[in-house]
Amino acid sequence: MKYFDVFINGYKGYWDYLVYEITHPSLHNYFVWLLLVSAFFFMIEVFAPWRKNQPRFRQDFWLDFFYMFFNFFIFSLVIYNAVSDVGVNLFSDFLGLFGIENLLLLQAQKLPVWIHLLIGFVLRDFIQWWIHRLLHYSEFLWEYHKVHHSVQQMGFAAHLRYHWMENVVYRTLEYIPLAMIGIGLTDFFIIHIFTLAVGHYNHSNISISGRYTAAVLGGLIGLFAIPQLGYAMWQTALIIVGMSAVFALVLGPVMKYLFNSPEMHIWHHSYELPEDKRTGINFGLSLACWDYIFGTAHIPHDGRDIKLGFPGVEEFPKGFLEQNVHGFKQKKP
């Protein structure tokens, strides 16, 4: 009965949360941030597109728009939140059989805020990089991941077009490592919103100098960290502007080796892959450095107009329902 109650309360709790998110807009909820970040990149795509011959409302734009809300909210409401609550309780009870109360190895929240946010972000991105490679390497998982690679015209909303099974795979495999360093809900909110923005950027139909993205990064870090130090408003503003300038000068030239970008990620979606990298290239979600470290980076030239998809994408299901049952209809060997 305990787990049944957890399952039912998972539905009620998430429904109450979702209704509150929608009816109480603020800068402290995911719903508003998803709208703001999406609107920001859509406007840049409209006024400064990289592929100028691509329609503003590109192929499958509204399908991807629905995917954004489905994968961010609806899937959790339908089943994932309730099932994951049960899973967490089962896992905790399993640990309890061995007298283990938690898996905490590092109390990250006792460190300065910027340090434990940095640790959480880098660790999560590193785990997700390997999971992303797994989605390409495993023929079984690749059938689900094909949904994301069925995009044939790239835009910001393509970021969240993916099969719901990817939510299960990513969240399951990243749960224990993040639990071991004590990443809390507030930390996860900040990290998740930042990675949402980077993911939208990577898939956007835009091309921006590394100096500009470095300046934005410096400004965001300053905006979050500096106000907590108690400076006057004018001093805070000057420091944030100064951080933007310093980041642009120092990190600008190497920004696209550190962080993923549209120019790099477009090759990940290339229809044709190098002969020696048939399982994929440029797996980075937020950080590009993992691909350079592990030898999977590949940017042979300006990929603005390359063909996107994969061999057979022409016959791949076009509708949402058909795409989300696709992986369960895999061909028998």
C-alpha cells in the first residue's frame, strides 16, 4: 500500500505543481522560463537567421513546439513523476536493507554556491555526454533516438523533440551520481534552466561570435553571483558589465571549444557521417570540450546547408503518436 500511495500522491502532487506553474507565472518556475527562452531564440531566428532561405515557421515547427511542452511537463504528468517517486522510494528502501541511509559522498551544498552549481553542471553534462553516446552506440536505443534525428530543418524547438524513453534513460542513469553529491532542487532548477538555454541555442538557426556568447555567459554569472555580495546597485551593474567584457576578451576565442554551438551541433544531425565515426559525432549537450577530449569532435567546414537526418529518414513516421511508438516496433534480427 505504501508504494501505491506514493504512486497516487505523485499524480496529485505533480498536477498541483503544474497548475500552480501555469496560473502563477514568475521567474521561479519552469513554465515561464521555457516560454521566455523559446521566445528569445525565436526572435533571433526571425531577425538574424543563419539559413536565410529557411522558413520562419520551418518544417515541423509546430510538432516540435508541442514536443517542448510534452517532454518538459505532460510526460511527467501522464506517468513519469508518479513512477519515479515509486522508484526513488524503492531504491531508498533497498539501501535501508543494508543500513545505508543515503549515498551522499560530497556535501556540495556546504560549498560556495557558485562552486556546487559548477560541480553539478559539469558532472551532469559529463554523464549526459556518455548517455548520448550510448543512445547512438546501442542499436536498441538508437531506434528511440531517431525521433530527435528525424529533424530535417533545424531550429530552437528541435532541442526538445525526442522520444519519451529518453527521459527514462537520462533521468535513471544520472540520478545516483547527482544524489551522491547532494544536488538540491534549487540547484537543479538553475542548472536545468541554463542547460535549456544552451540546448535551444545549439539547435537554433543562428550563428553568433564566440565573443558574444562569452559576454552573455559572464553577464549571467555576474547577475547570479554578484548581487549576493551586498554591493550597491550601481557597483553591481558595473561589475556585471566588467565581467561580460572580461569573459568576451578571455573566453571569446576559445568559447566554441568549451561550449556547444549551432555550428558544431549541426554536424551531429548530419545525414552523412564520416566513415570512421558511423555511430556519431559531436555528442556534447552543453559542453563541447568532451568531444575534443575523447576524439569525437568533427567540424570539417561550415555546415550551414548540409542535409540533416539519417539514411531512411524519408520513411520515418511524421506524426507525434507514430514517432512515440516507433521504438517498440523494432525489427527482429
